[in-house]
Amino acid sequence: MSSRFENLKKLFKLNIRKKFIIINFSIVIFLSVITSFYFFNFEKKTLYKRIITGVTLFGETLAIPIVNDLIYEKLGLVEEGGLLDNYLQQIFSEKKLNFIYIAVLDDNDKVISHTDLKEYGKTMDDELIRRVNKEKKTIVSLTKDYFFSNYVEVLVPLFISEKKWGTLRFLVSLDNERNEFAFAILKFFFITILLIFLGYFLVIYLSYIFVKPITALATAMTKTDIEKLDTYLPVKGDDEFAYLTAQFNNLIERIRVANEELRKRNQMLLQSEKLASIGILASGIAHEINNPLGGIFNCIRMLEEQRDWSSKKYLELIKDGLERIENTVKKLLWMARKGEDVRELLNVEDIVDHIIEFAKYNISKKKIDIEKEIDRDLEILINRSDLEQILLNLLINAIQAIDKNGLIKIKGKREGGKIFLIIEDNGSGIPREYINKIFDPFFTTKKQGEGTGLGLWITYEIVKNYGGKIVVESEEGKGSRFSIIFDDNPNASNEKNL
């Protein structure tokens, strides 16, 4: 089953030449179909126009002698009905048109002459009769049919000096015209098929002439390692494709140099921002080190004064103080280290706890409460240093936004195939006019010494590199909410390292 699926996938991996053929041949077919529909409608409209003009002229011409017959009968000069019936039968038998029937109605819409004797004396009252009586002009009606109408019905009002004498009504079969239209469509259909075949062979020929060099270049380009960018193509000839190949080689070299430079600069920026974060938290670090150092010096003085070297009390205090200094220095080194570019499956709550521990002095100094709402066992596949940088930058921003006695909520959850990391504070908020600028490099509204203007920009770049997005909601004077959204990796449990 899997081999069949692989074979099916290969069918859709078309090269440039095949795509060129399919696209251009599709255009040929599309234009042919559009042209066919246009011809279909144009031919139909032209034929309808000719039919309507013909039957209208015939009906209005036929109405003249019929009116005369009606006047003669009214004056008693001829026998009533006899002359009119003979005239209609003569017209019907001449087959100038493919008549179904011809009828004459009096001014009360009663049949007074008809080619079908069974219709004598009937009164007609339908939509066409009402229209001709209302509009007082010739009415031509084609039966509705998608391909071509089967019949055309004509009603001609019989007037002399504004006096209506009756109505001439006749129905004509359009079988001949329908056959003529079908033959024209069939002829055009065969011409279209012929043109499509010619267009196909023309597209094949053009694909060979124009696409083959591009295909060769594209095939070579696909072999280029996007990371190493060490593939260079041989330049053959002096035509446009040779020029394109040379420019491709130059582009590869420029991209390789630019990528290397960009990688170095990004590492420098990331490291400088880490050091800036350490500088922001420096007072807390100094406090963490000074307190145990003060205790150690006091213990040493007591030992010197008492000269009781057998006492373990002061030694334990010294040991405890040194361990506290050691832990603080470890945190500092952990933060300042240059992380390796390796992704691993990390527990979000563990990383959050590390970040909070690192900034705990600044948090306690402002009497800020921390609330965590992180799903148990929430894990994400990411580089440890990147996740630490994201969370630390947002936490520092939240701390700096709060004057004192504030609240910071840190949330983490998996929902709808996404992983959400949210840091929310009730601090000063962000003015509306700055919302669209906070991710610009070197943009800051903080006091001098509190930030470089790179923290949120680096956070944004890191999130973007993982295909995620960052959403900011803020109201001045009420606080801010930063939401980091990553795609959940369903195979993350099997990918410890990438």
C-alpha cells in the first residue's frame, strides 16, 4: 500500500517542461472552450435575429391582405369567412415557412379563421394575447430551450386608423433552423478539436526550445545544499542562459557570505542581549553574593576572637554562605553561556522555574506575586537557550512595567494543535501608538540603563525562526499580555535532537 502511495506521489512531482506543457496546453483548451461558447452564443443570437426579422416581416406583410379581407366581409362585399379561409389555406400550403398553424382572431380574441377547423369559434386568452392587446405591436415569442428553440410564435395586431380589427397569429416550426445551427456547431467543434491538437504539438515544440535549458539549470540548482551553498554551475556559451548561470553562481557566493556574516552578528546580538539582561539584574546578583559574604566575614571574625577552632557552628555557616555564592555564580554562568544550536524536548515548567529563580531578587524587591498556570508535562521541541531568552526577556519587561505590589501571570497550555506561552502583567501597559513599534530593533521607552531596545526584537526573531508568532495585547495603565504561539509537533516525543 505504501509503495502505491509513493508511486502516486511521484506522478505529481513534475519537472519544469511538463509543467510548461500542462499549463500552456490548459490555456489552449481554456481559450478553445471560451471561443466555442462565444461562437455558440454568437451563432445562436445571429440565427435568432434572422428568424425574428423574417417572421416579423412576413407577419406584418401577411396582415395587410387579411385586414382588407376583414373589411370586405364587414361591408358584405364577400362571403364571411370564405375568402379569409381560402387565403390562409393557400399561405399554409405554400410552405414559405414551416407553419404549424395560422389563425385570425376578431377584436374579441375569438377565432374566426384557422388552418385547423377544430379551432373555429374558440376564444384565446393567454399571456401572448394579453401582451399584444396591451402593447399593440407585433409580438414574437421563441420557445425556451438551452440548445435552440423548437418553435417561434408570432402575433400581429390588425389595426386600421387606430381601430383594431383582430389579431393574426401563427406558429412556425424551427426544425430546419435547428438542424442548420447543429451542423454549424458540429463543424466548429471539429475545427476546435483540430486546433487543440495543433496547439498541443506547438506547445511540445516550444517546451523543447525554451524550457530545456531552464530545466537543466533548475535540475542543477536543486542539488545545491542550502546550508553549505558550495555548489557552482559550469558556464557554457555566451547566451542568456549562460549569463543566468553566471549570475546564479555570483548569487550563491553572495548569499553564502551574507549568511555567514548574519549568523555571526545574530550570535553577537544574542550574547550582548544576554549580558544586558545580566546587567539589568545585576543589583539582585550583587545582593545574592553580598549577603552570604557578609555572614562569612562575621564568622571568620568570631573564630579569630574566640580562637575556638573546634567549633563547628561557624564552619557550617561559612559552608552555607559559600554554597549560596556558588549557586548564584552558577546561575550567572548559566545565563551568560553561549548555547549550542541543538533542539531538545524541554519541560516548559522547569525552564520557567529557572527563569523565575534567576530574577527572584528583582521580583521580591518590587513585591511582585507570580502566578503559574502551566499544563502538567507541557513539553516543547526547541533550543534551550532560545526558550530561556524568550521567557527571560518577557519576564524582565513585565517586572520593569510594574512599580510595586504587582502581579505577573505565566501560563502554558496546548490547545488546537498549538502551544501557547503567555506572560501577563498588571503594570503600566504600552501606549497605543507604540504597539506597532515595540518589535523594532533599538526601540525602547525605558529609562536609560534599563534596556537596550533589542530584547523584544530578539524575542520576535527567535519566535519567527521557529514558525511561531507573538501576539501583544495591552492597555495603558492596566497592563500587558504577551502570547507566544508555536505549532505543536505531533512527533516531538520522538525527536530529542535535530
